[in-house]
Amino acid sequence: MRPPLLLTSLQSATRIGLIYMASSTLMEAEMYAMATTDATIHTSRVTLPSVTVEGIDAMMRSEQLRTAAELAAQAPLDVLVFGGTSASFLHGSAWDRMLVEHLEEWTGLTGRCTTTSTASIAALAAVGAGPITLVTPYRDEVVRRAETFFTENGHPVAGSVGLGITDDRELAEVPLERIYDLAVRTDTPDATAVFISCTNVASVGAIAALEATLGKPVVSAVQASFWYALELTGTDAARTGFGSLLETRVPATGVAS
């Protein structure tokens, strides 16, 4: 009699494509931490010169972006996420929609491409958010762009904070405890939810603790991206313990964190 085999669901798992910054490290790890073996992550990379308006803009206008999308789509994929928050909100909502359209054109994944910014707006709607507080590691010029983007999408920013970081590797070194403390200090009574921006800053491990402390939904860029990929594919492949948003995508049998 054959002994039980492990990881048999991987071959039939929902394949989530991810376009991510070459110097970034946290988004894949956090997505895998939130996922059961019914979802797998397949990443293609692009170069980010710096976390400034000029550096982000250079990345988004590079031919690397199209190449990364086309390479990722060879997997094949069930859904594709562009995993950059500031890069997709940089020039507003029309820019973000155009990026999704380009991804669909380059990959043939019509209706199955998204960006972190698109996913974040969908996630905030799903938790019933109105005004938000915004926690970011960005410099002021990027924070202001974030405030404009979320406000024009129905989420006025009641409070915001940035750390002024312009080096992508430095983003990943910000302790999770600091993100937690920033979120608590930035929260205001007027905010109906907290949004933690940036896909290369630690976030998902603090979400449940923040929701317990603040008594309101907390959404992060990485969490929203993963959740929306599951939404687009109709996949229940989330583990418990990563915030109220993801509980809608936990398998009916329940999965321990």
C-alpha cells in the first residue's frame, strides 16, 4: 500500500503571477505565508532605480515591464498581479487602469490582470471603508500622490505618515514592530480603516494584532494583492490569522495560521 504523498495539490493549484521589483524581497514571502498549497506564486522581476517619483517612473516606462509580463505569462497563469503600490498609483486612477489594460494586452489574460493599487481599492470597498489612515515608508512627494489616489477613489485620508525611505532594500529592513507602532500612532477616530502601503515593507504579520488593538479593518498592499488574486479566480486558498479581509477566502474546512 502506498504511503500518503505530500503536496499533491500543487499541480492543480491556482497559479498567481507576480511582477515584482528586482531588489524587493518581502511580497513573495508574505503571500506564501498567507497561502495554502492551493495557490502558488510565480514571479517575474523589473528594476527599480529608487523609491522616488523619478525612479518609479523610469521603471514603469522601461521595456522591462512588458518583458516581465510576457515571461510570467508563459507559466501559464490563472491571474497576474503587478506588485507595486506606488508604481501603480503614481499618476492617478487613469494611469492604473491603463497599466491593467497593458498587462492584459501583453499576456492575453483578459479580465485576469490587476495591480496592487486596483486590488487595494477593491479590498477597502470589501471591508466597507470610507476615510482611511495611510501608513507608508515613502518620502513626502510619494505620500502626497498616495493621498490623491485614495481620495479620488472614495477614501479620504484622515491621517498619514511616511518614513522618507528611497532605497528599496532599506524598505524591507523596517521592523514589523515599527509598522505596528506607526499604524497605532497615525490612526484617528475619523478613519474607518487603516491602509499599509508598499509591497516591500513588512505588514501582514501585524494585521490581526492591529485590528484587535484599533477595532477597525486593516488592509495592507500585499494582503490586498493576494486577496484580490483569489477573488478574481474564485479560489479559497487563504490561511487564517491575516486579517478580516482574508477570512472570506479561507477554505470552508478552515486552515490554521
